[in-house]
Amino acid sequence: MRNIVITGASGVAGRRAVRELLSRGHRVAGVTRSARGRSLLEGLGARAVEAEVFDRSALERAFAGADVVINLLTHVPPADRMARPGAWDENDRLRREASAVIARAAQAVGAERLIQESLAFLYADGGDAWLDESAPVIGGGTTTTALTAEANATHLFAGDTVILRFGMFIGPDSHLSRANVEDARSGISPGVGRRDAYQPTLWLDDAGTAVASAVAAPAGTYNVADTDPPTREEIDAALAAVVGRDALRPPMDEIPSEMEPLSRSQRLSSQKLHEATGWTPLVRAGTDGWRLVAENSWTSLSRHEGR
């Protein structure tokens, strides 16, 4: 049993991590500033602590007694605003500045481990090749500050650091996933770039179990995505079938520089996390997840599997 404090605990991935960590017997607290966040966390059975994530003193008080600090902070803009100037500014600030404050506060209170959220889209285009954690990373666009957050967690914290490079989240309570389904009803694909390119995706419940598994993983960097990442052609075909379309068309003719990393072919291998912890995703999000999003009928596959 570990004492765990999570920033970003009320987000779509955070609340799943809270639920999974509690089910494994850990004591969990989530950092929040809103009444809604407090209610959500307490409803899950976690303790809610109030702190500003850019205030080191406040975070030190929130992290006091923590064995593990988990940073899952993000601020992803709505799908229809992603390409607008300034749309990613808040997300970039969280990754660039808040991650540094969190790392220093975790260090100050003597936490043993820091788990930092990151992105799969950092890698250079790999074509058909499998990409493990040693593959070249180049960042770019909205992903560059994720590399900054990784560096902050690694260099500003002296304990064990675990970096989780997540694929694109898909789930029924993801505003981006719901927007993708609605766009598909109008014949628009969710993906930019070549149709034969691979795209790392991840079912949100599987993100939660990955975070919980990372508590016991050896320090290091881990890819977290579908075991068999689909191509955009496969994603389009699965989504088109769900909404009753014969085919989907690309969302734009020219790809804005901020979104260029999403156009790369990234056939990610998550074998390292599987070998280290036994973690395995239960849903191939990029294909099978769309039906669950469209039906909004997901409860928990873990329950059906008797876990």
C-alpha cells in the first residue's frame, strides 16, 4: 500500500487512475481547485486536496507524506479549436511550467517516485517499422512541451522517475472522441496524414490500469498504446462502419504545423511495459473503441472479465 497524490486526478485519465489505484489498495489523494473536482474525487473514494499547480509551497503541502506523485495534467482544447492560434497555450504552460513545479515539490517532500504523463506522438515517422522507447524523438508542434515535461521530471526529481508516453485517448467521456464520432457522421475522418500510416491509440480505461501498473514498474520510459496499433485506414473503416458511412474523407487539405506530429506513422510497441508489469490493453481502441463510444455503453471491461 502506497500513499499516492495525483495532479490531474479529475480528468478523463486521472479519474480512471484513481479508481484503479484504490482498487489495488493504495491510499489516493487528488489535487483539485474546484468543487466539482472535489465531489468527483470523494465520490470515487479518494481524498481531495486543494492546491494551485504553479505554487510550489501549496504543492509541497498537498504532497506531504506521499510515496508516489503522479502528474496527469493536460488541457486539450476542443476539436474545433485545435488548429487556432493560442489553442494549446494552457496545455503548453502546464507541461512546461507546472511539471517543473511538481517535480521540485515532489523532491522537496521526499517522495520516492514521480510518474509523468507524456505523448506517443513525439517519435519521428517510422513508416512500417515498430517503434520502441529507443526510437528517435523529434517533438514538434504541440508535442514539444511534452519533451520539456519529461526532462523536468527526469532532471528535477532525484527519485525514481517513470515516463508514460500515451497514445491518443479514446473513450465515451472524451470530448475529442465524441467530436470524432459526430464528424464521422458527416463523413469526416478523425485523422490527418497518409491513410497507410500507423496511429497509436489507447482506450481510456486501459490508460488507468497503465498508470496503476507504473507504480511498481522499474524507473524508465514506457510506451502505452494498443498492442497492435491500427493504420488510419483501419481507423476510418471501423468508424465509418459505426456511423453507417461507406467511407470518410480527410478533415483538411493542409496540415497545420501544430498538428504535424499527428500525421506521422508511429507503430508503437508497448512490450516494455507489458514485460515489466504484465499490463495489457483490453480494448483495441483505434478500431473496437468507436462502437463503445458511439453507443456510450461502456461500464468497465474489467468487471465483465471478473477482475
